[in-house]
Amino acid sequence: MIEDYSFGQIVINGKTYTSDVIIFPDRIQSSWWRESGHSLSLKDIEAVLDLKPEVLVIGTGSGGLMEVPSQAADEIRNRGIELIVERTADAVETYNRLCKQRLTVGAFHLTC
């Protein structure tokens, strides 16, 4: 459960992270970084795709500057994963709501 998010930090189960994270049902991948910085590629989320969650929630940053190219989004959906892409503050709320009901993974960009 995400307890708090503000620019540059996120609190998950009482622990504060100051770098981008992926939240899996059983672990947190801290210091998540993308191959192309502010653009998501499938390689950046290989472990997520291997897990095959029902839902992938992506937080694109405070200002929404991280991109999910249409080709990556289409491939995620083609694999039967519901994709939700929102600015991180909104994505945190969505993740917290969905993770109680469905197998959900959250990938969060914490800054811009």
C-alpha cells in the first residue's frame, strides 16, 4: 500500500523511496530506471510482463513528462494486461484502490 507521494519521494509500507519504483505484489523494485529516460520501453518492464498482472498502473511523474509510446502501450494491452497511465499522484490513488481487488503492478516515476 502506498501511504504517501510527493515530488521525488514515495512511502510504501512505512519505507520511503526517493527513486522511481515498481511495486510488485511480493516485492518492490527500487531505483527503477528506463533505458530511454523519460520514455517507457518493453525492456524496462520485462519482469512485469513476465508476471502477467491483470492491471499495470503507470505513474508518469508529477507533471506527466514520462511517456508511454503507443507501440509499448499496444503491446502491453495485446498481452491481456489492462494499462492505466496517469500522472503519479492520480496513479497512486488508482493503484491503492485496484491492488486490493486485482493482481496489480504499479510503476511510478517520482519526479517530473
